Amino acid sequence: MTLDEIKATVDADQTVHWANTGYRVHKDSLGQYLITYLPNGSCIGLTERGGYRLNGKEAELFTARSEDGAEYPGNQSRPDGQGRGVAPGGAGAFPLERQL
């Protein structure tokens, strides 16, 4: 997704994710577009300070939807099965404490 597509999607109240569904793009009360890591609330700007270059690759940003248009809140992978938090083959990776 391009920067303009991301902003338009967020402005249309649709959810955009970065890398996996643990990261959500949103617009705050000051009009800033941010990427928030949902498990701990940590966030960074969607772009660098100048507002033109994404803090991620365009290919890593996506909108997660089911066949009926509802989101999969527990889905941990991009639609193509690639990205952070994903094991080879698209299986969701778990935090270390869940693997023990």
C-alpha cells in the first residue's frame, strides 16, 4: 500500500496493519498517523519526521479482512503468509514463553 492509500483507508475507518495484525495503523487526535504494537501499546510514526517516507515497506502494510468483510482480530500473518511473527509456510509464531 502506498502512503496515500494507507491514509485514505485509515480515514475511511478501515483497519490497516503493518507486518502482522499485532501492529495497527491509526490516526490520533492530533491528526498523526501512527503504528501501534497492540500487545504493549508501543507506537511509532507511520512515516519519518518529514512525513513522506514510510517507517516500513509498502508491501508490509495491508488490510486484513475475512470473506464477509469482517476482520480476523487473531490473525497473525499477512494475507500472503509472509512477514514478521510468521514461521515459514505461514504458520503463526508464538512468543518464547508460549513455546516452553
